[in-house]
Amino acid sequence: MNEEAEKLLTKINSPSDLKKIDMSQLPRLCEELRQYIIDELSCNPGHFGASLGVVELTVALHYVFDTPEDRIVWDVGHQAYGHKILTGRREAFKTNRKLGGLSGFPNPHESEYDSFIAGHASNSISAALGLSVAQRLADSPRQTVAVIGDGAMTGGLAFEGLNNASFCDNNLTIVLNDNHMAIDPVVGGISEYLVKLTTSQTYNRWRNKLYRIALRMGLIKESQRGNLIRKGNSLKAMLTNQHNLFEGLNIRYFGPVDGHDVLQLVKIFRDIKDFKGPKVVHIKTKKGKGFKPAEESATEWHAPGKFDKNTGERIVPAISKDMPPLFQDVFGHTLVELAHENPKVVGVTPAMPTGCSMSFLMHEMPERTFDVGIAEGHAVTFSAGLAKEGLMPFCNIYSSFMQRAYDNVIHDVALQNLDMVICLDRAGLVGADGATHHGVFDLAAFSCVPNLTIASPMNEIELRNLMYTAHLPGKGTFVIRYPRGKGVIADWHKPMQELPVGKGVCLKEGTDLAVLSLGPLGNQAAKAVAELETEGYSVAHYNMLFMKPLDAELLKSVASKFKQVITVEDGVVSGGFGSAVINFFNDNGFCVRVHKIGVPDKFVEHGTQEELYALCGMDKNGVLDVARRILKETNH
């Protein structure tokens, strides 16, 4: 990259600086911005391919629209790194996803240029429509743009937003970033011609002029505007032999457009930005654009970790047979085993086959594996339909995404007491993805729902045994939650066995204090208990394994021996496992003081898992601090 281009990005500290650049320099700016993202992410990992694919779009939007007065709502936010860099956060981008640094997603608390939170897919159209309508009611000239990918368009919320936008008075611009599948086939010259024609200022000036003349002459009424758009869309469809969803909803459609031609994008956005009514600009892009390895393998380069920016070689830590596996891989391999043994076993996931390792089953038994797209509610209800007909679905959804399917679990699954398994991957504090992705609410949310069995394994072997137990006939609906990352047992591939439902395990006897843990944080608790032993304290440790039903016999035994109990969980303490233990003691007349360790009643920021555990007092040292304080008070 030449010296002049290198100086270009350093001059831009806000979109107002961007507008000072001559339009002819925008392609060079795009090259520099793309290289800056590559340089930074090679050593400070983040979401890679998506942001490279929308560099030209990002530059064009900020060049044409007057942000932050005009609003840009990004869907999910994986694609918003360029947006952050151009909006005054270029130097701060070095702290991306680090504790105390920039969030990996747009966040209004971080910058006025981030119009809306963007961590979960498919919400951009609904949110942007709300912004647009609010601006209209305030008689504000502000423009609103929603940027949504074709993947996020598979979510039901996106279609709900589209439907509302089609009949609600608004001036919303929707940019459909299509980097995988086409909505309309490109049919050559006539399609390209209509893109130029329907976005040109001359065409639209005459179109609007004729419309106003017809209004004055009484030939049409303002209320007939939707019918006119529909007729115009029908004419275009007849000429091009194309039909699409947007025009069927009376939303003006422009495209498809080359999303990597920044000059064409600028022209189109300038031409249509003041059009009245909702409109869709359909752009075609390539994930990982400008970095060949990412272009050739979009899935692998979605979030590749560290890599050599010159060779494209990913810097992956060496994997040894002596190292514990990822929890998700234990799930994936175990599911394949169960599917071989039981022909009724099927797998369902909302667009996460690789992320949750259901790709293992998809590879071996594609006919029994269902990726339903980014549609968590549908995934649950679809699984319920499979279960109703006698199959045994394993529905795997990240814990934070399962929040979207809460009603589906209650109405479509629990009410019917169906035999099926819901696996919540990424439960607990997940690390650098931050507050939008921490899976900390599931225990509190689902513990109050009847007909659910809720369990959390402390290690890989328990995960296998829970999956085996859950798939046996007559077990009802099993919810199994497990964390992101590695477990603790390298030799995990043991024969599976049925576990007694609702039974915990005493890992260590003691007399001074009892620690009750649920899930993988029990390993931190075990380390703390062992250290307390070296200090002369006798602390009991119980692995509860089940949140619902609680082990009543074990808890009664604990209450008869101890007046002070610590509960440890990787979830919110408000309404979580510790709260359930307190309720049990109160309901059964036991006077036991319970000290809850878990996620506090606030949204936790991003950082490494280890940093966040320490921040929330949930690691070994956190357990030690609470235990020592209790033991010292007791001894006094």
C-alpha cells in the first residue's frame, strides 16, 4: 500500500472527515480500511470474514448519510468493525473484545454512532422501523438504514419487521447484504439496466412528478400509493421475469447491486435516500473479501483466532491427546454414538452445526440432521413436532439465543411433556463476546417451568451420561447446559451409563462448611476446598448435577449438618440455583444461611472467561474469599 493511501485512514476520525475525501479516493480508502482490519485481527482475534465483506458498504453509508444524526442499525454486528474504525474508534480498536476495551458488537453505551444494540440476529429491521417511525412523528429529517445479512433474514423477527414496514408510514432503507444465496436470479443486461434506471434521479424525479400531477387531477388518491407501487413492481417483474418477497409486500426493491463497487453504492444511496416509503437495496458481497483464505472458507474464517496475515496460516494451539476436549465436541461425538444406537435420535440446530459440533452428525447422517436457519423458536417447535411423532430430537441452541424461544419451550414442549433433549451450549460467561452472548439466564428462566428436568455436568463424562439418560424413553424434556471451551478430563470417552434423575454426589465430606456446586464451576470450587483443607479447615463439597429436581434427600442431610452453605453456579444469582436451594431450606423449615456465588444482578462486560470469573468472584479465589470470611466469623 503506497504512502498516500496509508495517510488516508489516519485523517479520518469521524464520518465528517470521511466526507472531505474526494469520491475518486474511496476505493483506495476501502483497500486501506480492509488492510487495517486484517492487520489488527491477525493479532487480536475477532469476527473476521463478515467485516471484510462490507468494507465498501460501510464507507458508502457513512459517505452518503449524515451519521450520527442519520441512524445505521447493524444486524448482529459481526460486520461492524469497519463502522467502528470510521467513527472515531480507530486507535481504540486495538482493545476490541478485551476487558475494559471496545465491545465486539455495536453498543449505544459505547458510541453515539451505534444506534442500537446488535448481538443477536434479525432485529435490525424492527428496531430501525421503530427509529424511523419515531423520527416521522417528531417531523425529523433523519434517515434510518437497517443493514441485514441473508443469514439473518431466515429469522422470523426479520419477516415480522418487513411485514410491519410494508404498511406502516416510514422512510426506512433496508440494505440486504447477500453474501451466500440470491433472492432473485441475475438475468443479464435487462437486470443491470433496471438497476441503473430505477435508481437514477431522472427516472425518479419524473416518476414522482407524474404521481403528483395525477393527485392534483384527481386521477388517484394518496391512499392508493401502495397499489401504485405494487403495479409498478408488477410491471418490473413482467419485464425482467423476476419476482421477490419485497415487491410482494409493496416495498420498493433495488438490485442486485455489486456490494464491492463503492462508487456505485454511493451513487445509489444518494439517488434513493430521500425516496418516500420503505425500500430495499439488495447488494451482493463476498465474506472475507480481500483475503483469499477467508474468501475460500467463510465458515472457518468467521472467527479464526490469530493468524499470519502474510501467509494466511491460522495460529492454532497444538492439540494433544492428553488435553481435555471442548465440551461441544464431546456433545457432537456422543450424539453420533447415540444416533447409531437409536434410530429415533435426530439433531436440530438453528444455524450452528459447526459451532455446536452437530456437524459431526450432519456429516455421518445428513438425513437425520436439521439446520433450520437463524430461527430459535422454530427450532424448538420443529423439534416438538418431531418428538410428538415419536422421534428423539436433540435440539442444540446457544444459551443466550435460547432466550428467544422461551415461549416455544413452555407452550410447545413443556405443556405436552414431550420426550426430547434441549442442549444449551455456551452456558454461563462466554468471554469476549460479552453481555449479548453470556448464557447466564437459562437456570433462572427455566427452573419455574413445569415438566422440565434441568441438569449441568461438571465434566465431559457427566455430559455423556446426561445425554444418554435424557434420550431414554419416558424421561420427558431434559435441558442440559454446558459451557464454552474445554473440560477437565482428557480420557473422557467412557461407556455411557444412566444417571438417577435428581440426584447429586458428595465429592468430599467435611464438618465446618458445605459447598454446593452446579456445573463446571464445581471444578473451581473443588480447588478452593482442597486449598482450605491445607489451611486446617474441613469443608464438604457436593456436586448437585441437577437444578431441577433438586436432590431433596441430599439437601436435608446438608441442612442437618451445617448452618452455613455456599452455592456456586455459572448463572445469575437472582432466581438461580442458589435461590432454589434457599427456597428448599425455607419450605422445609431448615435454618441455614446460604451464601450465593454466581453472576451478580447486572450485565457483565466482555473479557476472557478467566477475567470475568475473577471479576464476578466466581473463580477459585472468589470461593476462597467467601469461605474464609464465613469460617473466620464462625470461629470467632
